[in-house]
Amino acid sequence: MPATTAELVDLLRLEAAPDKVFVGRHPRTTMQRTYGGQVLAQALMAAYGTVAPDRVAHSLDAYFIRPGDAHHDIEYEVEALRDGGAFSSRRVTAVQDGRAIFAMSSSFHVLEPGLDHGDPEPVGVPGPQDCRPFIDVAQERYGNGALWHEWDALEVRFAGDSSDGGGIEPANHRAHMRVWVRTTDPLPDEIGIHQAILAYLSDLTLLSVSTIPHNVAFLSQQLQIASIDHVMWFHRRPRADQWLLYDMLSPSASNSLGLSTGRLFQDGRLIASCAQEGLIRVVKDRPALT
């Protein structure tokens, strides 16, 4: 996966092809299937490639249909559903070898003044400078491996969870985790790039929250995991190269499916919200994610 911020931005620069088709490349990776956040981010950039420059994404709703092959390019076919006076709607289908692997609907809006309120940032959260690198926590819990360096373009710091000794009291939410996250280097001043990177990073830790109350290691041979659907709302202009607090909950897990929700805060303001349902199937000695 991208090792630097520059490589991550380059991954989001899609190649335009005829008939509103955009081609997304894959980075070098040890993973056998495509990281879901990459497909989300590239699909959003493909949709951005077909809307007027005064329109900004405010929502997306995506389904992961098949695992993507991490060693082949992905074609993103964009359908312009509607361009109205203030909104534009797009449907994006990601295709490999002639088969759909992913589908996303997204909506874009001309920014306009209006009513404005937002939930406050959670209080009592240690700042990023006081939190351990997430990779250190992950290696302690799940063991060393090349997998943890797949996201080196991001700086992620563990701010606590509701597991025993995790630092968050589980009285209100049995499954709760917080991380601080940003890119390792500055980004160009393009709102589409910043939103796409929010989509990219939103998939990194969200599904794992649904396993916190249970005696099973998230990345292990005893758990089969996969993102199924992912919804995201962009409330305010983000800066993905500055610290964002990612506050995640899992209100329910049942029937081998886990539901997680997330809120991204920056400078005390709610920037984006998301929700994801994924497969968390307990199995015996299944090959690990990589």
C-alpha cells in the first residue's frame, strides 16, 4: 500500500478513459485482496471527475460485492444520474475482469449558507501527542507482521477502547474505540482529495470495533472478516493532513455481522460521519487477511 502521502495522492489520480470510465491502479501490497478503503476513495475520485467544480460530495453509500484482486487495475464506470440546480447524483461501479466488485451511489451539492449545528468533540480524550502509535498496540495484540506497514502513509495513534485496560469505560457502549489519524505529510488544497482520504482511512479500523467485547482476535485465523456496505456523510470541509479524532462505536453484532458507526472530529467540530456493516464470522484456522 502507499508508503508515503505522495504515493497515496498518486493512487487517487485516476486515468480517464472514454465513456466516463476511470482506471485506478494498485500499489505494491502483501494483501491478496484490495483494501476496501482504497476502492471507496478511488470511486469517489471517479465520481468527482464527472461533476462541475462548484459541487462538493456530501454523501456516499457503497456495497462491496466481490473481493478485489490486489494485483490488477480497477475500472470505475460512472453513470450521471442527475444534475439539478443544486445537487448532482452519480452511480459508480468498480469492475475487474468484466465483473462488478463494488457499487456506490454518491451525491454532490453546491455549498450554500443555512442552519448549522454539530455534536461537540468528546471530552477527556488524550491528545495525539499523548497516545501510542496504533501499530505498536496492534503488534502487541495481534503479533508482528508486514500487514501493519500497509498504511504507512497515515499516522494513526491509539486513544483507547472499551476492552479490559483499554481506557474507555464500557458502561455506556460495550464496543467503543478512538484513534487520532492524519496523513504523514501535507496534502494539496483540493477538497476532493481530502474527502477521498477520509473515505480511505474510515475503513481502516471501523469493522474491528464490532469484535471488542468478544474473546476473538480481529486479525486472526479464527475470524473471517469482510466489509459489506459503507455509508459516509461529509458535513464540513476536512483537512486530512491535520489531526482528526475518529470516535467509533459498535451498537450491535449478530448473525456473524457487525455494525459499527464512526464520527470524525477536527478542531472541536464534527467533520464527517460513517457507518459500516461487515462479516465477522468465527471459523477454524482460516488463512489470515494477507
